[in-house]
Amino acid sequence: MEKRRQFLKVVLGFLGGIGLVFSPLLSMIGSAYAQAKRIIVPKGTKRQSLINENPAHLDTRNLDITPLGDFGTMGLEDYKANLENWRLEVGGRVKKPLKLKYSELLELPSIERTVLLICPGFFANNGHWRGIPLAELLKAAGVEEGITQVTFAGPEGEYEKTEAYHLEDILSNKVFLAYEVNGKALPREHGFPLRVVAEDSYGSRWVKYVCKVTAA
């Protein structure tokens, strides 16, 4: 782990020096490290048998996709975003803060990944998610050199929740913002218009109804 962090520190320093240009090589390196020493889940495994497992310990390449109608959910489920007024704000240590409409986000380069969401003791959803690689947003906002983490917040108002992730997880696409799941627009109860997808993290950290991204 320490060797990994030292290596990524060098790579991130290089990326920062050239304006955070995302490198596909970094994604492949991060993925290779992430798959090491994981338990391969056999094909046909029942999702219910995984609800007490740590997703960071599982290799789920053989796991069936969970039908959207069978998805479990927890936390706030009925927040309704008004897309006429809603904007995704990208700020913090950036040179050009952004406020993006939902329609503008759909025009950005996208990423698709199958990622398992586990809420311990309750459910395991293996979804195929599509959304926005954060490196694209940070690059567009002109992120400053030396940032170490990115914080997500949502929704606006008294139910706002925040979670911070290391920059290395952002650049390797382990963490991104999803607007689709299983080929359909993200349902309201699952965080429409945007939610965090965070490989290896429990569902409690997958912020729903994201409206702010802050680099620090």
C-alpha cells in the first residue's frame, strides 16, 4: 500500500504540473492494484449472501447485474430536483468555478462501469452505471496544483450530506458521478439527477442528489 501511494504521488504531481490531464495509464494501474488479493465471486452467487461483505474485498466480474426493480435503497428517497433551477457546482481550489445544467452534463464525455453497492445487512445492488468521470470536470474547472481530495454534497437544504474521497480514487475512476443505471435515467429514489458511485465503498458513502463538487 505504501509503495502504491508513493507511486501515485509521483504520478499525481506530474498530472498537476500539466493541468490535470487524465491518463488512461493511471486508470489501468489503479485497477490492477485494486484487483490484487480479492475474493472472486462465483457466477450465480446470490446477492443476499453478499450483504455483510466488504466490497473492497470482492472481485465481482462474474456477478450478475441486479434488475433495477430489485434494487434496494436507503436514506432520503423523495427529494425532487427542479431541473430548471438545478445546477451542479464545481468549486473549491479551482481557477474557473463551474455551474452546469443537467443537459450540459449529458454532453460531457461519459464513463460506464459495473460496480457493486452494499449496504451492510440490508442489500447488495450490482448495477451498470453511466456517468461523468471527475477528471473531466476538474480539468474544465482548472483545478489548482496540490489538491488531495474531492468532496461531494447533496441535496441542497437541511438533508445535505457530504463525503470526501482521495484524489487518486477520482483519477482512477473508482469514484464518479452517475446519471444512469442499467441503461435508464437514475430513478428519483436512487438520487436523480446525480449520485456518487464509489467502488470499494459502502453505500452510506454514495451521496445521492449531488449538487456540489469541491476540490481541496
